Amino acid sequence: MAITQEAVLRALSQVIDPDLGRDLVSLGMIRDLRIEGRRIAFRVVLTTPACPLKEHIEQACRRAIALLVDPEAQVDIQMEARVTTARTSEEALLPGVRNLIAVASGKGGVGKSTVAVNLAVALAKSGARVGLLDTDIYGPSIPTMFGLRGVRPQLTEARKILPVEKFGVRLLSMGFLVDPDTPVVWRGPMVSSAVRQFLADADWGELDYLVLDLPPGTGDIQLTLVQTVPLTGAVIVSTPQEVALADARKGVMMFRHVRVPVLGLVENMAYFVPPDLPDRRYYLFGQGGARRLAEELEVPFLGEIPLEETIRAGGDEGVPVLIRNPEGAAARAFRELAERVAQQVAIRNASAPPTEKVEILFR
Ligand SMILES: Nc1ncnc2c1ncn2[C@@H]1O[C@H](COP(=O)(O)OP(=O)(O)OP(=O)(O)O)[C@@H](O)[C@H]1O
Ligand SMILES: [Mg+2]
């Protein structure tokens, strides 16, 4: 019997995207279905190139066709991705940016910038178009972490600031505009307007993800951000220590208060792997704290990042660990983190309404 479009689509409608909980056909993920005799070809368009389930979904499509259509069919599947967005193209600010992801924490020094940098690089390596904005005006660390100290961004013909590109990521930081060794002594309103400029007066172009590295705490910059541009969601970084966890809780509460979805909690410096004993894990600061907190607060747990010399050295030397040592355990942990973040963004875009800018402030 000849293979029909209907039969193939019926089979593929049995394949469920585990994240979104619906089948590929009704999600509109199957495109360009062509049938010639016993040859079946189509494209599967996923919600992110960083999809951890790419293989799984492809195999499930093959199985469904073999089982429900024709075990002898020759199936040619092209896996692609188009990152979803809950924003509209009519946004006044950053109309070409599909998703804005803030990396935040209550406590300082827990590794926000390290996580933001490696998250951005991992997403870019997966094939997404990625930007990274350092909103830490007082202590910008992105230029150092990318080996770009002293670099100045160019202006476009339209007099917009052009982000600097490195390791596949488009970057802006206050560190590009001021002397890195002179402390910036600014008052709150000036800080807010600097951040607003980076969002309004820079030419970010088309981006799938713009990662925002936030300064520690729940102060002016965080509030300016949610007032200026609606965030897709926030990733909260904690270390396993009690004090850090208490501050992570405050961070989650702050974003909830201003109705920014929390994409999840990541535990940085979760355990130590001695370089000479790569199978050992030492939980120096306690084990499982962030995972338990995530469960308690009912936010996704996005994973554990080990405490590793290569991560610190990557930051100090300006070559992120994902570039320096892409096959190591740290790089693997960051890749998995990026996949989970992309997954949460896709889930959020498929389920929740767009985040609104928050008009009312609390101080
Ligand atoms: N998993 C890790 N393993 C080893 N070193 C790390 C790790 N995460 C962060 N570090 C190091 O810890 C220091 C602080 O990290 P980072 O600057 O990313 O923290 P932060 O939360 O952004 O700090 P701030 O609150 O000042 O912005 C850096 O020297 C960084 O290289
Ligand atoms: Mg930082």
C-alpha cells in the first residue's frame, strides 16, 4: 500500500515532546513532509539548538514510522531548531531579541559572572545566536573573562553601540567604556541610566538569547532591568553554603515579587574533583542544599557545577573553560546547564504569557 501524508502525520502525532507535553504535529514541529514511494523525508524544528532530547526525538520519530506506517520505509529526518519567544516584534526595546535571561543571586561572589559567561558560550556553541550584557557597573568582570580588557566597542553608522564579538557571543560591559582600574563612583540613578543605554542604544541585532549578568543583591539594577525590559526569566546561582542558600531564596522571592519567572536554581562550586582522582567528588560545603531549596520553592533545579581550577583559570585568563577544555567535566556541566536553561525557556514560552514590565516599584 502506498504511504500517505496522513499516515505519516498520524504516526508522528504519537511522538510527544517530553518538555512541552504535546505531540510534534500539533506543536507544528514537523515541516516539509515529502513522500516518494517508500522514501519519507521531513524536518523536525525544535525549540532550541541546545535541546538535550534531539536524539531521543529523532529516534522516537523513526520508531513511530516503522511501527505505524511501514517498517521498510526509508526515513530521512533533518533536525533543526528555531528558538521560541514570548515577545512580539513590536517591542520598543530590543525587538530582535527572542529571550532575555538574567543570571542573578542574592549573595556576591557565588559565580554569577562565571555561570553567565559559560552559559552564553555553551548556548552559542550549540548554534544559537547569543549576546551577553554585563550589568555589573561597579565591578564589571566580563571583559577580563573574555580576554577583552581595554577593548572599546565601535559605533554603527546610526550612532549605536556595536557589541564586541568573541567566542561566538556578542558582548557589552561597562568595563568597555571606563578605565578598568578606576573604580566607578556612581549613584543609583546613573547606574540605572547606564543599563538602560546598553539596552536601548546598542545594536544587538537578532539574538535567540541575551544573557544578563547581574550584580549581587536585590537593588537598583535588578529593579531597573525589570522596569526597562520584560525578562523571559531568571537563573539563580547559589553555592551549597547555608548563607548563600538563604540569599538564593531571597533572590527567588524578589523575582517572584516582580513577576519574572524563575527558570531555575543552579548550584555552583557544588563539589571538588581532585585533578589526580577524577572519579572522586568531595562535597566541601555540604551536599544537595540547592536541590532541596529548589524543591521547596518549586522551581526547577538546573544542575551542579563543580569547583575546579580550570574554571577559575578560564575566568582569569580570559578563555572560558568551554573553549579551553571542552571535553572536561566542567565544560560538560556547563553544557548540561545550558540545555536545561534552554529547555526551561522553551517550556516557559509555550506555557506562560509574556512577562510584563513591572510598573510599580517597592523600595
Ligand atoms: N565553579 C568554580 N570553580 C572554581 N572557581 C570558580 C567557580 N565559580 C566561580 N569561580 C571563581 O570564583 C570567583 C568569583 O566568581 P564570579 O566573579 O563569577 O562571581 P560573581 O557571583 O559574579 O561575583 P560578584 O558578586 O562580585 O559579581 C572568580 O575568581 C571565579 O573564577
Ligand atoms: Mg559578577
